[in-house]
Amino acid sequence: MILAMLFVPPAYAKIVKGVPLRWVALTFDDGPTPGVTDKILEILKKEKIKATFFVIGRKVEENPGLLYQIAQDGHAIGNHTYSHPRTGWINEKKLLIEIQRTSKLISSIAGVPVFLFRPPYGKIDPHKRKILEKQGYRVILWSNSADDCYRKGRGIRSPNSMTWRVVSRVRGGDIVLLHDNSKQIVEALPEMIKTLKSKGYVFVKVSELKQGKIKSK
């Protein structure tokens, strides 16, 4: 369907086609995180940008106010499982329990339905994917990544490196992977947005990107 981890790009990695050439979608995984997600929301509000947040159920339980604020600010919310397991390490039943538990949390706190799902680490086998699609979920991966995760033995990229990685590779139709769990992405985001705007890019939610149109407010 679409997209995958940039640092190990599988054969099906691609941008979303059939949309305006300068549309991109910013997505944030692994939150909500106090001291990070709230600052990202402030930046997005200042820049008048909508994004998509793929949240972890366990962190939603710990930070319900942040999830509520994401919804109140008009951003899209997707499911990123309850405990962030590798989907290949658990069976279909356990995966559905993880996802259903998180969807119920999101709906009860934010009051919105959940139909977007991003598998942890960007990997899910075709069989499990079909099961989720039958449940009404749309599996969303990515085509551009800031590579902003901590890596053993290497640490985490600098804000400038994160920004350069995204803007040097950007194409219209990209879904950009970011994580709202580090201060580095908070530092990188303003310059990343400024540079992309200077190149004429327009920021939309994933659902808008895939539909090829911006919904009326």
C-alpha cells in the first residue's frame, strides 16, 4: 500500500501518489510525552499546521490530558499499540488485544474514532495486515524519516542532522516519520517546518494526504 522505514527500505516503500506535488504529512510516534508533546503542539499551533500522532496506549493512560489536547487542537490520532511490541513477536490475538485496548482509550479520552494504525518499527506481515484491514484499520507507514530515535552505540542525531535528513529527501506525497519523545525533535521542528514552507510545501494530516484533498474546516 504505502511507505516503510527509510533506513531499511523494502520494495513497497513509496510516496503517496495522485496528490498535489507539494503536500506532505508530518507524523509523530511513541507519545504522548510530557515536556515534549506539549511543546510540539505549541509549535504546530504557531505554524498553523495539522499533523498525525500515532500514540502508545500505555502512555495515553499516563498522560490523558496530552491526548485530549492533541484532539482539541484538531490533529489526527492513530493507534501505535498499547505496549509497542514487535508485531512479529506476538500472535494475531495478542496484537488485536493491544490495538483494541488502545483504540478504546483514545475514543474514551479524545472522543474520536480510530482507524489509522502504524505498526511499531514499521513492520507487519501481510497476514496480520489483512486481519487489521478487515477490522477497519488503515496501516500507515512512511516514506521520509528524521531518524530521530536513540540508537545504541551511536546516541541520537542532532537537531540540525534531523532537519537536514528530512528536507534533503523530501518529495510531494511524503509521510514524514518523527517521534514526540525527545527534546532534539522539539529543537529541530521549527527549522524543519520553516525550510519546508520556504520550498512551497503544505502540511496536511495523513487522511487528507491519502484522500488527495483537504477537508473543509
